[in-house]
Amino acid sequence: MEKFHHYCKGRTATQFCSFLTKGASKNAQWMATHDEAHFEAIRKLCDAVDYQMDTHMRSWTFDEKESINLQIYYPVIILQGELLDVRTGTSSLKIIKTQHVQFRRSIAAKGEQRTYQLDVIQEKYLPRYLRMIDEEIGKTVRLLRRRHERIRVSIDKIAASARRLRSPEKIRKEMEM
């Protein structure tokens, strides 16, 4: 997937901020801010991904022969306003208007670090974004079909190892390896 999936290409932001104007005049200065509501929205999106993954893993039952069940999560934040990519240079900032930014959020929880890859897009970019996702899923399906025999052997090994576990958390860790 590193050859075609958008998570494996391009830049990924690890910080973000919002901007407000200081004052009401035409020449008011812009001020960077860390709006708590924005941080909360990102945290809730990460919580939703965790919930979906946990629900999927808790509903797992082992069959005699496991089927391929690949789930790819695409958490996305859709903005109505402008989206800017700000890059630092040697002596100045470079501000670029964009329609899509990848954002990586890391959270320490329960003694481990979890990392989430999020897409932040402008609303008008949504049709193009959905086409990109469809293309990635199509390529993934074709690769899985071409490598079916090797994947079958891997699934059998992973399932055999996970079958002996009882805790949903331990099963999830084994299945994600």
C-alpha cells in the first residue's frame, strides 16, 4: 500500500491552529489560537475510530476457516472555510491555500501511545476525496486477490495464535500484528 495509499505519500501535519482577527477594522491583525472546540472535535473523531475498532473486535467469533475481513478507517474532518498549509522556512513562513491536509494525532492512553491519521478537507474537495478513496480501495482489493494464497496462509497463522486468547484486548493486539 505504500506505493499508492495517500497516507503513505506527501506531508503529514502534527500541529494545527485556528485564526481569528484582532479587532473589527479592515486592517485587523490575524491571531493564531488553539480553539478548545477544535481539539475536542478531533478527540471525538479519534474516539469514534476506537469505538468502531473495538466493536468490530468484540463481535469477532472464530470460524473453522477464517475469512478475509479487512477494515480500513478513513476519519475525515470537513471544513467549510479556508484550509491553509503553513510551512516554516529559514527566515519566514510560507502560507499555501490547500483543499486537503493529512493530520497525525498521537494520544497516550492506558499506558500506550495510539496514533491516528486524519484527513482534513474542504467541503468542495469531498467528491475528489471520495474518488481517491474508491481508487485506493479498488487497488487494495486487486492486490488481495492476486496474493490470495499468501494471505490465506497468514490469516490461518494469525487466527491460530489468537484463538488461544480470551481477552478481547489481547485478541485485538494479536489480530492487528
